[in-house]
Amino acid sequence: MVDMSETRARVLRGRLLCPRPDEPRVDLIADGLLVIDAAGTIVSVGAAPPDCDEPESYPGAVLVPGFVDAHVHFPQTRILGSASGPLLPWLERSVFPEEARFAEARYAAAVAWEFCEQLVRHGTTCAAIYSSSHAIAAELLFTELERRGLRGMVGLTLMDRGAPPELLLAAGPALTACEALVERWHGRDADRLRFCVTPRFALSCTPELLRGAGDLAERHALPVQTHLAENLDEISATSRAFPGAKDYLEVYEAHGLCGPRSLFAHCIHMSEGAWDRMAERGAAVAHCPDSNFFLGSGCMQLAAPTRRGLRVGLGTDVGAGRSFSLRQVMAGAHDAALAVGTRVTPEALLWHATRGGARAIGLEATVGCLAAGYEADVVALDVPEYVQGEAALLDAIAFRRDAGPVRATLVRGRVLR
Ligand code: GUN
Ligand code: ZN
């Protein structure tokens, strides 16, 4: 009989896949018990005793930590799958016209609902999210994340050049809007929600705005997210826009935007020296292979950051990514590794989709492990009972593209609806 004293609000029983905290390994507990207290913190994890009479919580399912989407664009929810060209033409043709609609509160609120619904349906408990450049849309997204019980960080996407006028916001008002969002939302609900400083990319920001963003991040110790070295035309345009910088990364370094709280998406076309500098500064990477395939951007060398000890999470990068599913991204990361002549195991892929993402976005003390002391963000994935043993389970989770919807998505032990 399981001890159900007052502090133990919930017990989950089932097959558990438990990522290790600091190495890309996952341990299977074939019949495990996960005990969660009333606050949603994991109290203990271990094998069920032989005489355990606790019923299986989600029969047939496998319990893993909630997926962490390390890079996703909320205002691109409705243009997912728009194949209009490589990065820069795609931004102009598909992204900017859609993001302009987020000036309107009713539209933004409707899509915030759809976006959060997709996260929950795909077992994503936590995400690093770009909003549009409109403060109202960021506000409405925070509101919906709060209501649904999701975890995440959200940034007002900073753009004061390089896009249609209706998307631009000058440095002064943009930074004032960020301050207001920080004040209202950063640290909300015992740190379930955070504000993230989000210059879209170097090309969409003047040096003044980049410097202001760096100062804002420094002043409040905020996380920072942006795009880096995604596409060759983007890189050429960036070197023309910032002729004093020796490479793309130096643009961010020079404006106080590259440090241990920084998260860079894509990082495809990087020199060894740039990877070394990122490692020295302790920055993290959001690897977005499906987006990179869809836009034809190239394949990131996953081994480049991992062998240097950089933190790496996986990102859907919706809408350049074609799915909200981190499982699809795991499969894509496998294929991207093959395309550059390397391999990544399904064990490492699940680790990056959960624990790796938590570390990459600065939540290493909070989520990504099924272990005592972590918050109980958990997803129940249906894997047929005939799939037995750790290797087969990991293969099924990573590579069965026709997997059904998740059985349940929990944050702090509470099932999200
Ligand atoms: N670079 C600048 N903005 C974007 C975006 O919205 N998506 C992707 N994939 N890359 C970008
Ligand atoms: Zn992106």
C-alpha cells in the first residue's frame, strides 16, 4: 500500500523513462511509482513494490517529463506549413503579413487559445515563445498560458527595421512595453511564467535596439532568445548591416546579448571559433531540424555544441517547423545528424526534448527530470504494450511518426485541459 500522507497529493504508476540530470542518458523503471505532493513537486520516484495495489495511472502509457519546446513562434500558428521559399522571402511572403494581424486583440486572443491547445495536445509543458511585436498579443498569450497552467517564457518580438511598418516598434516604446510586461508577468505563479528579451534577429534590429535589449536583460537578469546563423543569405545581409562585426555571433556579443541566459536558435552555419566563443560564454542552443529542412536552411552539426558541453534543447520552430510535436522534432534531429555524417541515439533525443530543453532555457533546477525535488511536469505517451524494453520504447517514442495524441499532459501534477 502506498503511503498517502497529506503532503502526497498524487501517485502515478506506470512505465517511467527518467532522464539523468546532466548527461544525455535516460533510465527506464518498468513499473514505477511517482509520488507528487500537494504543491506539484515530486516527492519520490522508484520501482513499485511487489505487493503494490496502486492501479496503473494510464494503462499502456509511458510517463516521461513534459516536452520542452525550446523555440516556437506563437503568431505563426496559423501559417504552419506555408512553403513560400527560403528564410528571407518566406518571412516577407508568409510571416510578416500574418504577424501584422496580431495588432488586433480578438485575433491574438483566438490564436493564443489555439496555440496553447496545440502545446497541451502534443505533451509540451514548457516553451520558449516568440510573440509578435505587439504588446497586446504578448499580454494575451501570457494570460492564456496562465489560465491553462502551462509553463514558459515569452518575448515581445523586437523589430525596428527590416519589416513592414505595421510590425515595427521603435526602441523607446518597445523597451517601455517590455518593462511593463516584465513587471506584470516575469516570475508569475511561483516562476511558472517568465519574460524573455527577444530581438527577432540582428537584421530586424538597429544597434540602438540591440543595445537597449542587452541592457534590459542585464538590469532584470532576464533570459534572452534570438536567431543565429540560420541561412546563408541572412548571414550575408547581416554582415552588410553590421560591417564592424567579424561574424554574426559578434553582433550579439557586442550588444550584451550573448551570455549564460542566452538561447540561440538554429546555429547552422557556424565556424569552430564561433562555437568556441558560445561555449566560453555559456550560451545555449535551440536545435530546430524540421524547420531547417522545410526552409532548406541546412543541417546543424549537433556534435559541435554537445562535445563542447553547450546546453542544447529541441525546438519545433512553428511555423517554419511543420508540427507542434517534439516527437517529430526528435525524428528530424536524427535525420539531420545522419545528413551530416553522424548519429544521435533515440535516448539522447528524448533527453534533449525534455531535460536538455529545461537546461537550455534556464530551468535546470525545476523541470526535466522525474526525480525528487523537481516539479511534476509529466506527459503520458501511448506506446503499445507489446513494445517492451528501454531501447524499443525509445525507438517508438522517437520514430513512430503515426503516434496518436498524448494521453495526458501534467504541469505540477495537474492534468492540463
Ligand atoms: N529569423 C527571423 N525571424 C524568423 C522566424 O520567424 N522564423 C525563423 N525560422 N527564422 C527567423
Ligand atoms: Zn524561429
